[in-house]
Amino acid sequence: MSWKALIRLVDGLEDRASSYLTLDEVKSAGGQRLDAAIAEHILLVDYRTREDGTPVTLCRLNRRHPEVARLTAW
């Protein structure tokens, strides 16, 4: 999956999400190369713990990354 495709995928998921987007949701929607996107600072992640004690990784696009800004600018 190209950066362009991944950015558009996550942008669409963020638009439709009712709350925080998880890394698992991006993977389930077909997101690939997520570790590389995190390393390149295209995706920002936050490691949390749910109320039931299970870990969850939240993610969002880094809107300040030049490629993200270029592809998601209105």
C-alpha cells in the first residue's frame, strides 16, 4: 500500500469515526505498512488501557507531515 493510499484510507476512517480510531481498525480496513508509517511520523499513536484492562493503540494522521497536509488539504 502506498503512502497516498494509506493516508486516504485513514483520513476516511477518521471522518467516519464516532470516537478515537484504533490501529486495529486501520489494519482491519486494509491498512498496510503501519509500522513504517509510524516510523515516518505519518501516523501518530497513543498507547492506552481500556477500562477492562486490555491495551489499545489509538492512532491518527499527523496533519503536520508534509505528505499528509498535501493530500488532505481542502
